[in-house]
Amino acid sequence: MLGVAIVALWLAMVLAMALMVRHRWPQQREWSRKLVHIGTGPVVLLAWGFGIGRGIALPVALLVTAAAAFNHRYQLLPAVEDVGRHSYGTVAYGASISILLALYWPQQPLAVAAGVLVMAFGDGLAGLVGPAVTSRRWSLWGQTKSLAGSGCMLLAALAVLGLLTVLAGATGQPAPPAAACLGLALLATALEQWSVFGVDNLTVPVLTGVLWQHWSA
């Protein structure tokens, strides 16, 4: 139960920080949402480290996804959802975590971690860096993308997959070869380009996790 309490405390801290950011910088709606996006990712490693089983992890993920859907509909916590555009990204993010847990937890924890953390840090940081840095921009299906944001997504994905490969070696878990990790990072960056209604929050984590496991076998 200690692990569950620590995970709950971590999530509460992330949410509290998001609310503080929204209060301090109300005009920057994306900041608080991306803070939740990034801060949620490490929960997978905490759950693995504390040995939280499938019987707890999956129902909690489904409950959080349902809560995200409810919040999307009623906007009870604007710091999580209100970004001034129509997006189901938060709901899709929770759904992708639930799918990966259903597929691989707890036997292949790094497959879950790969999918979740690439999305958390890659897409999360890209969403912050892209608008803040002047670089070439383009529009795909009504969504604005930038060289700075996409480059940040690629670098963050490479860093996450590299660190997970090191962690795999230290814990005796299987991991894809370096070339496959590069391919995963490029694929995740390409998938992030198609973000209509926040669908990348589903495609990037699920395909990254599935391919990590496939190329680790």
C-alpha cells in the first residue's frame, strides 16, 4: 500500500502544481495542461519500482481515464483541459496508458514505460518549446507544427528510449537494439504530426509500446 500512497501523492502534487501555474499565468493555458501531461509519465516507473500489480494499476488507470472524460465534458478542472481548442488529448492519453497496462503489465513494464514516457516528455516538451522558439512552422490538418517542437519531440524520445535501454540492461529486461530505438523515435515524431482532436495521445504511446515489445523479443 505504500507504493499506492506514493503514486497518489505524486499525482496530487502534479495536479496542485498545475493549478498553481494556471493561477499564476492564466493567459498561458497550455502550460498547466502540459505540466499534467509530463508529470503523469513517471507514475509508470513508480508503479514498477513499488511492485504495484495489474489488479490495482489497470482499474486506477481506467478510473482516471473516466475522470478525464468527465472533466472534459464539464470543465471542473480547467487547468487540465481548457486550452482554447477542441481536443480529446487528455482522455486519449489515459486510454493509451490503460491499453498498455492491459497488454503488458506487469510482465513487460518497460514496454509500458516506453510508450508513456515518450509521449509524456516528447509531446509535452514539444508543446512548450514549439510555441516559445522561433522556427519554421507548418500546418497539418489545421494543427500548427514547428521545426523546434518536432525537433524537441525527436530528441526527447531518443533520450527516453536511451535511458530505458540502460535501465533494461541494469534490471535484466529485454530492450530493442539502438537502430530500432532510433526508428521508434522517428516514428513517434511522425505520428505526433497528426494530432487532430489529440489523437496523437493515443497513437504515439500505444504504437511505441507495442513496437518496443516487438523489437525486444
